[in-house]
Amino acid sequence: MTTLANVALGTAIALVVAAAMEPWARLLHGRVWHHRLWTIHRSHHGRREGRFETNDALSAAHAPFAAALVVIGCNLHGWLSAVTIGVGAGMTLFGISYVIVHDGLVHGRLPVAFLSKIPALRRIRDAHAVHHAKGAAPYGLFLGPRELGRTRRLVTQIPHARGARPSAPRTPDQAPEAPRDTRSDGAPRSA
Ligand SMILES: [Zn+2]
Ligand SMILES: [Zn+2]
């Protein structure tokens, strides 16, 4: 393969992997963080003391793997190098986007409030605010508005679902805490 073809292959793989990270992150968030790893994730659903929260470890968990893939890929050749770097770059692209939108825009940890001028990002912010308020779906971030719409349709269409318990832990020691202080734009500060 030519160098150009390898660049095109790596770019395509990076975009596919970045897109695939959303359902993966949603699965982890809903099935693992709100259950087995709730003791860590709950720091994101309570008031943050200082700049960091224990949950940051979960947010950064994929970073070493992404960085390792890029480094390994740089030491390979041809299409194998393109594929390896592409996977690592896709994970990195998703991770950076997640930090900017989730930690920056939604929770105000980065000076990116100007992003709320973009309607699609406002919808993402508002959908994630619902997750924080209820400790339940949507568990995805970028597709949170879509997930929220689907969840609401299900609750509306299935009579018994109206009284269904959310999938987040609800035992006294596990239940998500009340949403954190809110910004003037209505978004929670963290969680
Ligand atoms: Zn959560
Ligand atoms: Zn959050």
C-alpha cells in the first residue's frame, strides 16, 4: 500500500473507532460504573472537593491503552502501522472530545462555555444533566439526547414501565446523591 493509502486507512479506522467508543462508553457507564464500580463513580455524582474526583480515574482508564497503541503503531510498518495508530488515534479523539464536552461544557471544569452556543452541544449538555438529576439513562454522552428520547418513548408506551426502577443503584448506600450545584445555564457542576 502507498503511504497515502495507509494514511487514508488509518484516518478511516480512527473515525470508526471514535464513533464506536460512544456505545462502548455508554455500556461501561450504565452496566459497570453505576453498578460494580459505583463506589468510584459516585464521586462524579456528588459534590467535588477540589479540582479532581475519584471518578477521573475511570475517565482516564483508556488513555494508557490509546497511547500504547499509537507508540506501538509508530514502530510498525505499512497497513499494520496504519491500523494500530488508527485505533489509538480514534480512542484519543473520542477521549479528548469527551473531556471537552463532558468535563468542560457540562461540568464547567474547562473554560469552554462558549460551546453552548452550538445547539447540538446544548442538547447533549441537557441530556447529561438528566442523567445527573435522575442517576439513570441516558448513560451515553454524545448520543444522550437520542437515548433520552428513546427512553421517554419506552416509558410512555409501556404502562408498567412508568413505575420501573432506573438501572442505577438505588439501595441507600448506593443511590446517586442529589445533583450538584448548578450553573447559571442550568448544567450541573459535576457528576
Ligand atoms: Zn453516571
Ligand atoms: Zn457527568
